[in-house]
Amino acid sequence: MKWLAIIAVLIAFAALLVSKVSRAGELPVAGKPAPDFNLADQQGRQHNLQEYRGKYLILYFYPKDDTPGCTQEACAFRDDLHQLTELGAQVVGISVDDSNSHAVFAKKYHLPFPLLADKKGEVAASYGALLNLGIVKLARRYTFMIDPQGNIEHKYLSVDTSRHSREIIEDLKQLKGKP
């Protein structure tokens, strides 16, 4: 009986947590301008949307540095970066972790692209990618392909970390009419 009471309390607590989960902001619309950002990377260098004009920007949001899914996704982008660059794309990751955490993560896995620190979750919220659990905020695993003019080209809201970068490469090839 005691165990049933404990399980009932845990289920009630889980239901309460789920009811408190919210996604801040609306998802940007394909064909419309991407929300701007101005965030520091793992080396403290500021990045904004304007500096990526003229190229495709693969802006990927991820929950947490050095966790299994996030590591798999980041390392796949690292491994496929040459192909992405050849297709005119640049990769930028964003999470709510700070720049120091990003620096350790990037160094450990030799990640050659910027990881931006969105500590307050404001940029994630502007992309509809903020998961707000009340006392904890995380970025949802969403990716946005932004075209050379700064507009949302494609949204990836259901990401399989094992094949995500390959999916983006195929989409870029299609956009550019390449086999």
C-alpha cells in the first residue's frame, strides 16, 4: 500500500511538471525573416544574424553540452562540416549553457563551429525553441535553415541526432540542384 501511495504522488508530481512545461515564443514562419540574435560563442566572440548573410546558416538549438544526444549531433555536424561548407552553409549551435561550458564541450570534441551562449533563453524563445520547466530552462532540439537573405528556409522540429546533418546536406543539395 505504501508503494502505491508513493507511485501515486510521483505520477501526480510528473503530471504537474508536464502541465507547467511551456514553449516560449512562436515558431518562425518559413519564408519570413529569421529572428535576430547577438550572443557570445565559446571564445567570447559576439555573433549576430547579419554576419551570416550571403550563406545558408544552419542554426541548431540543443538542450545541454556534453550529453549523449547533443554530443552525437554536434560531432555529426563536425564530421560533415566540409560538405556543409562546400554547399555554402555555416553551422552554429545554441543552448542555454554558458560560454565556459561551451568552451569545454567544443575542446573535448574538437568542434570547429561556434556554440552560442543563450543563458537567459531569449533567442531560443524567439525561435519557439525554449522549453521552460519553471526553475529549469532548456533549448528544444530544433534546427532552422536560414537562407542567404536571412529568411527561414526550413524548420527541423523532429531531429534524429544520428542522421540530422545528413538530412540537412540532402536538403541543401536539393535547394542547389546538386545530385
